[in-house]
Amino acid sequence: MSGETIAAVATPPGTGGVGIVRISGPRAAAICRQLTGILPAPRQARFSRFLDAGGDVIDEGIVLYFPAPRSFTGEEVVELQGHGGPVVMDLLLQRVLACGARLAGPGEFSQRAFLNGRLDLAQAEAVADLIESETAEAARLAVRSLEGAFSRRIHALVGRLIELRLYVEAAIDFPEEEIDFLSDGKVSTDLRSVIEELEAVRSSARQGRLLRDGLTLVIAGPPNAGKSSLMNALAGRESAIVTAIPGTTRDLLRERVQIDGVPLHLVDTAGLRPSDDPVEQEGIRRARQALAGADRILWVEDDREPAAADLVVHGVPAGTPVTRIRNKIDLTGRTPALNEGETGTEVALSVRAGDGMDLLRAHLLAAAGYRGSGEGEFIARRRHLDAIERAGKHLLTGQEALQRDGSGELLAEDLRQAQNCLSEITGEFTPDDLLGRIFSSFCIGK
């Protein structure tokens, strides 16, 4: 792969003031000379005309040259910054390809940066996360990951696991020593410390994943309970049609909002009730389908009506967290309140009057596990959490083997497995198909 020169438009599709064609690989400098007749001094902008094969001008703009290894990819990199029209960009890219480059695949520039040691895998993913950030808080944490905050925590944990493995394996290899190294307390103490640190990283990663992916909240309940009004109140605009007629909402309505930097994906659904109307029946079917994919369900009921005894019969999946919302307390005289009970959380509020909405917003943040801004946080993905979860299971299994049987061999194997799980995050230990799956999700040109 590194012997090929790749190129792509690095700016978004569409019309803009500036468009960039990025070139990386051993022929980048030669292609630059073919197109412009010059090769600028490293990292110094130079104005030039971009010429086609016949010497006619395609465009004019700025040329930047980054020699290896001091570039984003670690290879020779040239950036041609021209005018951002789609036709101009396509003509310029086709000229670059005709000079010996090939079209880059999704995320291939970042992949080369990883393979050439310019970024580890977590940092490379943070590049894409920064580009795709939906909130300022998510962008801030993506920058922290890009600068290595997450990687340093993982590297420190891996280093401690390696030290512990060396100690345990030395005890296994030299059983004739008079001191029983496995029962002297050091191994169990160090192992417990590693487990505690891993739990701290897991907690930070959960919050980082929340700020990256957000929380899907499905608003459900009987007709005319105020579901669409709640959707509009959380969204801050008239997104859903609200009338006094039951069954107004027939299809799923989606909105993206944020509370204190946490992205929320709201889904308003049709009222759940028996119906002979085929259109309403389809809306109810879609509502129940949406319930199956919810991170949390907001079950809205009219405070003047009795609460539903069993939500499972309405299609609410067992095990999915539910917040019961008793709406229209302005009509019952009830005081806004948040109550935690055996069946979950209940929030008494009035969407129309706004009473109790702050209680609901605070509850949603707490339910999501959000703790507010913290300098120790970083962006994280589901695969990172999965790797941390698997590492934790191996450490607990090893701890149990040590406590129950005093087995150094089993502990050593679990320590090795935990190390491999954590190393997947930074790319030091990489399953064969992992890189392809990760970088294929990146945009072209990055």
C-alpha cells in the first residue's frame, strides 16, 4: 500500500470558496511539479496555476508541500488549494490521477498515518469523531483523544499489566524459591489496583461514548397525553403537530437536540391504542418497532387518567429503562415532582405550563450517566467500551483463580488476554478485520 500515491478531494462536496485536493505517497512531489511547475519549500504556501496535460489553466490557488516523515500521513504530502466548485475540484482531481496517483479509499489518509506511526488507532478514530462532533463538548473531548489523553490512560494500564505478568510468570518459572510470590500479597494488591483503574477508565469512556453517540429517547404512551407537546418542548420548536384530536401523530417524528452538551435523539410516536384505522395501525406498528431500539423510553400519560399497570402489553421491551411522565398537572393541581420508586422514575410536570421540565432535563442527564465537564474525560466509541469490558472480565476471572486456587498459570493467561483487549484500542494488537471496519467508516479525503 505504501508504494502507491493516493489522492482525494479533502473538502466536503458542494460549492465553497476553497476546495482542497490532498495527495500522499512517493510520487506526490513529482505530481506537484507536473501540475504547477514548482515544488514549494516545506510547509510554505506558494501561489501557482494548476495546469492540465496541454498546459491550459484548470485553476489557480495555493500549493503546500509536507516532506516525509513530517506530515499527517508520514509520507510526502501535497495539498492543492483551489476554488471550491465541484467541477473545478473534479477536473483537478482527474488531472492528479492521470499523473500517477490513484483515488484514495475512505479514511485511507488516516489509515496511513496509523500504519506509519503518526497516530495510534484511538487517535485516528478521534480525527473522524472531531469531524462528526454534534456538540461543542463532544468536539472538546475528541480533541483530547486526538492529543493522546485516552491513549495515555490505556498505555499506562497496559504497562501495569505487563509488570504484573512478569512478576506472576517469574513466580511460575522459579517455584523452588523459598518465598511464595503469589501469596505474599503483592500480586493481589496490584491486581486489585489495576481493576480499580480500569473501572475509572471505563467510567470515563462511557461518558465519552455518550457525548459522541448521544441517547435515543422514544416518546410513547396513549393518545392525547401530550407526547408531541413534550417533543416540541424538548426540541425548542414546533416540530410536531399538536391538536386536541387523539391520534394526530401517525408516523415517527425525529429530532436531534442537546442538553448541556449531551446529544439526544428524540423519537415521537403514534398513540398506542386499539384501532381499526389501517393508517393508525401502521403508525402503532412503527411506534412499537421504535420502542425496541430505545436507550430510554419516556412514557407519557395524562395525570387525570390512571397510570398503566403493565407497560409490556403496550410493546415496551422488558429491561429497557422507562421514565413515566405524568403530564398536565396544571389541570390536576399537582406539584411538579420527581419520584424514584421500585418501578422506576416518575416525573410529574406540565408541558404546556413548563412546570417540572427542568426536573425532567436533569433526570435525563443523570439517567445517561452524565457528570458534567471534566478535564479527565475523552471521546470513546462502542468498540472501546467493548474492549474495556472484555479486559475487565478477564481480570476478574484471573482474580478469582488466584483467590480460589492460587493458580498463577490461569492468572497469567487472563492477564495476557486483558492486555490484548486493551491493546486493540490503540492498535498495538489488532484483529485482521478490525482496521478495515474502522477506516471504512471515515469520509473520503480523511
